[in-house]
Amino acid sequence: MCPFELSLELGYSSDVVVCDYNYYFDPRVAFQREDFMDNTNDILLIDEAHNLEDRTRNMYSCELIKEKYYEVYKEIKSVSFLDKDIQKSLKNINSEFVSLKKEFDDTEERKNKLLSEVPSKLLKSLRSFVEKTEKWMNDKKGYNNEKLEELFFESMFFIKLSELYDENFCYYLEKGKTFMVKIFLINTSDILSSILKSAYSSIFFSATLTPLRYYRQILGGNAEEDKLLLLDSPFSIDNFNLFVSGNLSMKYTLRDNNISKICEYIHATINNKLGNYIVFFPSYAYLNKVCDIYETQYDDKIIINSASLQENEQLEILELFYSKRNIVLFTVVGGVFSEGINLPYDMLIGSIVIGTGIPQISFERNLIKDFFDKKYNCGYDFAYKYPGFNKVLQSVGRVIRTEEDRGLALLIDSRLLQQNYLELFPNHWKDYKVIYNENQLNNFLNKFWLEGREV
């Protein structure tokens, strides 16, 4: 019995279903059970809705790798009792990959290239492969090949997405150690809107849907029909202080010059009041740079969240936060410790966030930027600024979890004092304090911790 299929069946007879996004939004589920979302009585309560954009983009994108097809072709071409048409279709797919690879000039160093038109010949070869392989999938006649099965499902999904292709999608190529063709969903709004229309109503909620109008747009909302509701934090503002550095920019070209000053701010914060702190860095590379200098200047005990950290090691670190009160963790913004963990009371008394949280510049992020530049003239905001600031909000949000909690956040990046960022600050951040040196920070911290009141 398949647990997945059983859960879908039980969904029909249930009044309340608690599930991951993919059960309702993932096209792999929808394509298999097209009637699963036909119930117009559905009321959707979508928690942590700030994650749905990227999750949807991943659900509706698919990549095919040339080398995987060629590897399977070499494996099966000597299997005499396997349908020769399968072998032939794989060979044709590989030929189409080779043709697409010629889109790159041999002298070009760039790794990615946007296709100006649908790769129709590749799609034709994929359809032939799926058709021929489906017969083998139904009765394998004593021959099993997991890689061939995997290619069958990947090809079928790529074809399904190609049938949805419109201005919100694109095809692009990537060359490196492997050669890849990808169909990529740029704008999630229309896809989500079409899904949500099948439901009676949908309620999105999250502590970090900032700015609300952006999320309404990107999550398939309608400005004329859908309502926005912004609620203040339920926790006392007297229990939280926010500090922002006024003279340290974390622009990529400047950040290395500010490492010593960052170390001073971190040291001052975690030593003014001993307790548990998390320091969030913009990348593992920068974390390591700062850590190398920090350890030469100070004797503070620091736990490093390495890029290779395993799940059991993550749990061990969390256990330290639960049981001890002198833990300082260096990690990255947007990582496993910046969202989805709950450290109430004095399990965490401070967050230090370095940078604006913007995602690393990438080909796909720039595709999003270019799309929304043309559509709304705000591509950078949609591709970088808003997703980045959401990560800052999530990182700071680890500190105050109950009415009894008391703690602080230090934001190290003067760009956050620009008006376009200040407009994004939630109401309980409005009394932020700007700091310019270590002594000023210590004075503010003394008032907050020793006098037990808001600065």
C-alpha cells in the first residue's frame, strides 16, 4: 500500500487536512489526481506563506541533464530484448542536446543562455521516448533499470510543464561539468491564482509578509478582491531593542574592509550580557573570513555552523541552546537556524544580522529581475530586496517568542537606514537606535540590560 496515495484518498473524506504545500500546489500531485483540487468548498489556511513563492517556483520548474540520458543509452543499447525504439529515442534526445549545446560559442565563458524559442525538437524526442518507455514500464519483462524509470518520469514532467508554458516561463541552457536544459517558472502569480480560484477562499499568513502588496501580487492575489490585514506584534515593545549600525556598509566591495569593526560589535554585544546569541552572516565564505580574524582578537567560545553541517549536528547545537546559557553560534542568514526553530525565554537573547539578506546574484535571480523590470519597473525589489529583507525579519524573529522573552537585535549594514528599507520596518522596529561605535553600543546595552528598560 502506498502511503502517499492513501493520504490522498483520505483527503476526500476529511473535514480538516494538515499537509505540506506540495499536496495542494505541486503539479506532480495535480497531474496524477486532477480531481484532488476540484472541491470548491475548500478553505485554505496557508501558514508561513512567505515561503510559497520559492516553493511554487521549484515545483513548476524542471531540468534535464544530457549526461544522464547518454549514460542510460549506453547501458541499455546492448540489452537485446528491450524495445529498440527506446534506445533510438534516447539517441535522438542526446542528438538534440548536442544541437542545443551549439547555442554556445566555443569561446564563450558564460555558463547560462536564455533560449529565444521553445526547444520543440527536444520536446518531440522526449514525447517519443515517454511513449515508447511507457510500454516497458507497464510490463518490464524481467528487466529493471531505475535510471531508465527516473528518466521516464523526469521527461514526462518536463513535457507536462511545457504544456503550461507562457510568458511566465522560460527555457534556458546551462553548461559546466554537465549540460542542462531547464524550464523555469519566473512569475508565480498566475499559476497560484489559477489554483486558488478552485478553492472557496484562501487565507495567507506569516509574521514576515513584508511588504504586503508585494506578497499579494506574487502569491496570485487580486488588488480589487483580496484584502490585506496587518497586525502589530502581540509582545511588549519594552522587551525588545533594535540597533542598526550607521557607518558600516556590507556591500560586497566594502565588506572585507569592515571585518575588524564587525568583530568589535559582536564581542561587545555578547559580552555585555552573557547568554545565548546567534550571529547571521550573508554567506559561509564571509562567515569564515570574520571567524578567522575574530578568533585572533578574542577568546570567546564560538560554535560554527559549517556548510557541511549534518542534521544530527544541527540537533546537537539546538540542544546546547536548550540546556546552556553561554552559547554563541555563527551561521548564515536564510539557513536552518534562521527560520522554523523556537528558542523561547532565555534560550536566545540576541540576534546579530550582518547584511541585508539579499540572495546571491545568479542567472535565475536576474531572470526574475528582468521580468519584473519589464512588467512593473521594480525587478530588483522583487528578485533581491524583498526576499532578502524577509530573511532579515526571520532571523530577528528568533529572539522574542513569548510574552516573557526579553532580547535585542543588532543589524550591521548602514543600507538598512535608507528610506526604502526603513519603510519595510515593522511597527515594533520603529524605535530602532543607530550606533556608530563600540562605546555607544555598550551604553545602549547597559541601559537595556542593567536598568531593565527600553533604551
